[in-house]
Amino acid sequence: MKDVRILIADDDETLCYLLKEELVNEGYNVDVVYDGKDAIELLQKRFYDVLLLDLEMKEVHGEKVLTYVKDNLPSLQVIVLTAKSDIRTAIDCIKHGAYDFITKPYEFGQLCVTIDRALEYKELLLRNKLLSSKVDQVIPNTIIGESEPIKNLLRLAEKAAKSESNILLEGETGTGKELFAEYIHKNSNRSNKPFVAINCASLPDQLIESELFGYEKGAFTDAKNSKQGLVEIANGGTLFLDEIGELSLTLQPKLLRFLENGEFRRIGGVVNLKSNVRVIGATNKNLMEESEKKNFRRDLLFRLNVITLTIPPLRERNGDILLLADYFLSKKSPVRSVKKLSEEAKEELLRYKFPGNVRELEHIIER
């Protein structure tokens, strides 16, 4: 039996009986209630992973149940069960905290896929919470440096973190831009919300757009369910766009619109959704030059670079090389047998210019 508890809240007793039987046969632990009042009372007494919620119920409406869940049980994943005529209401419910919706009459295989995805999302939220609780221990061990360039940069990053402005991180490949983005997030007022990252150079346009903004069911051939995008998942927190200079001219206007008013549409959607995120972009290009070449929109650049921080290459922070090398050695060595660099190795490292920066140094130490 799966160690997953599901609560069905629907006033259609026949549907509840059949749905419970199907889910139990799949190995789920299932309870059923027939109105919103009973749903809230049971949620106060027992733990559940997923709530299958009908909106139209007696005594207490499904939307009130959703509000209760949002305020008191943020890790509970809600899947709204709705008639086709109520799809707009279901979309509104997603905007207010539901994970997804399924239209009646439902297809059981599709419902199981949606439940599995909701459970994966729940696990992701729990991992983010765990990482957030440990981050104060992690951050000092990830940004290593005692050189003046790094000390100055960390001071600027801490000041930038306290603002709500978008930030552009400039720096060569391998300088640790994502680490600095995480550092800013953890020192900001958004630190208890998600930090979500995507590399704009790693996926084709279609996938980048669906990852960022999500899609509605039926938006394309394989879109059998609606999916939240990263801008929704990051709501309240920080969205890190690595290699933002690689974003296509097709997608740049959509990102610009989101930065201007916080609104976006899922692929295939007709409803404007809103999300409150701070965007941190990172690039190894000169985006002003790219804008002059018409490769990057200048209005988008001005929305991004409200605050610009430049991360120095490793060759300009020579005093940190041996400190970083010792750190990478300690990471790779057993606790009781930490290796030491020979004097000859130290001299070689200090002479080398590290075109690949900190990432290259780490790879050298690994070898």
C-alpha cells in the first residue's frame, strides 16, 4: 500500500464511492466527506497529502475549504474537481492555492497522473523548506573569499538584497553567479519563499516558455494536464534567470511584460495570472552591446539592471585561490585524511590565470 493519504470532498455520493474504490485499488489510503464543513473538521484532526475538492457543496462551499487549506495547511495539495462550466472558477482556485483541476466526468488515468505530480510538487516544497532551514550554515561555506573584491561585492549584495529591485549579475563563466543569486535571496525579505533557477541557454524556446509560464491542458499535443510555470512556483520568492542574454527575441517581450506588471499567461491560456517574484538575471555578455546589436531589447535590459553587480574573475582575486583550493580539497577528501597542496602545486595555481574561473579551479582539484 502506498503511504499516501487522500481526502475526497464531494457531495456526489456515487462518484465518491467509485472514486474511492479506484484509488484504494491503486494502493492509496482514502477518506470521504460529503460537504465542506466535514472536510474542514477532518482536516483539523488528520493528516492528508492530497485533497480532491468539489467546489459546489452544501453548507460550506469548496472555495472556503480552499481558503482554510491555504491559511492552515500549506503543504496539502488540492486538486479541484469541477464541471466543465466551472473551469474559469477552477482556474481562479489555482490562482488562490490549488495545485490543479480535473473536469468531470474525469478520466481516472489522468487523475492518477495529476495526483502523482501533486505529490512530486509537495516533495519539492518540503525540500525547499529544508534547504531554507539549513541555508545559514550552507552559505558561508559556498562563497569563499577574503580578498577585497569579494568582501566589497558581498557588502553590495547584502545591500541589494534588502531592496525589492530586480538585479543583474554580470561576470565571466564560472565565477559563481548562481551562488551570489542564492546569497542575495537568503539575505532578502523573501528568504522564506522559494528560490527557483533556470538556465535560459539550456532549452529550446518552446520549452523555456512552458517552463517559465506553464501551460493549460490541451495547449499542445502532450499537454494532458495543466502545469504551473516557474514564475508561479516562485511566487513570493526569487526567480533566477541564468544566461539571460541567450533568451530569444521571441520570448523577451513576454518576460518584459511580466517584469512590468507581474502578469503572464500560461501557454494556451486566456486568463491573465499574477505572481510576485523578484527576478535576478545573470549574464557573461555585455547586454548593452547586445542591445545595440539588436540582440537584446533595451527596455528589457533597463527593467533587469535596476541594480547591477559585477562578479570579479578569479585572476582579479588572486588572494582567494589557495583558500578556494583548500576548500575544494576538504570537500573531496575523507574527514580524517584531508589532503594538502604541495608548495609546488600552490605556486602553479598562483601563476595560472584560470580562464574558467572558480569552476575550473574546482575541476582541477577534483582531478
